[in-house]
Amino acid sequence: MSKATPITKENPFCICFVCLGNICRSPTAEGIFQHLAEERGLGSYFYIDSAGTSAYHIGEKANSRSRSVAEENGVKLKSRARQFDAADLEEFDLILAMDSSNYQDIRQLDVQNKFAEKIKMMREFDPDSKHHDDVPDPYYGGMDGFQNVYDVLYRSSAALLDQLEQRVEE
Ligand code: 4NP
């Protein structure tokens, strides 16, 4: 992420959140970040998207458990699943992997090793995680896992937006 470049309405900052299926973690991150940016009056300074490293769920809505936890918190998840591809490495300013396996899969698409700087782990921004931990995959677990994912993504997104907001120029 180039720290010097100002974020303007003409040159919005583009973020792609990435997990495995693009139905649980990354659509939740996308919805939360979009919600927070709009709440701060910064919606038009960002282009937010999400994708999955796998093709398993292409075209599906976010998982009903993810949507339900998000909606309880006033966040609507509107995305449809798509697969991350090499063109996304060019298009986005910041690509945030939910776990280390997603990170490796994204890095493998970067065959010329040109984009390492903009590919990061989501929990690098989590103020409560010192080790760039994974956002745990909630798919095969219970509702408490989905709530935990929401909480991790909320505080990580808020901290990320705090950083990026400093670069916004009206
Ligand atoms: P996500 O969760 O990567 O957070 O969207 C998963 C969704 C589906 C599967 C695994 C994880 N799956 O194996 O189908």
C-alpha cells in the first residue's frame, strides 16, 4: 500500500477482501468496511469488493448465518460469490487475505512477484492480535464462530479505516 498517494473521490482506494468460499468471511468484511466508510461519510472514497480463492460457491449469496449475524448489527451483506483471479492483482490497491492459506493462494497467482506489497493478512490490522493470526473459517462450526468472525472483522476494519482515513483528501 503506497502511503503517500492521497485518496480522493476521483481516485478512490480499492480493497478486495479474500477468503476461500467468498460466502462467509470476506463478504462480511466487505459489508462491514462499506458500512463503516458510509457511516463516516467516506463511502465515495472507497471501492470495496470481495472474492474467494475457490470456485465452490460462485454466484451464491453470503451464507445465511453470516447474513444473520451481520444484520443483527445493522450491516446488510449484498454480495454474490466470485472467484479471485490474476486481474484482481492489478485492479486493487489492497488485497486482504482472511487466512494464511488464502494468502498463499493469492501469492501463487502473482507469478512475476510484482504485487507482494499490496497483499496482506486481514488481522495485521486487528488491534487485539499481535501475530497476524488467521480469521478462523466458521463454515463447519456453530453460530458462536460466526459471531467471533464478525467481531474480529469489525475491529480490524475499523482500525484499517482509521489508517486510510488519514489519506483522504476532500
Ligand atoms: P469462507 O468460508 O471461506 O469464509 O467463505 C467457507 C465457505 C465454504 C467452504 C469453506 C469455507 N467450503 O468448503 O465449501
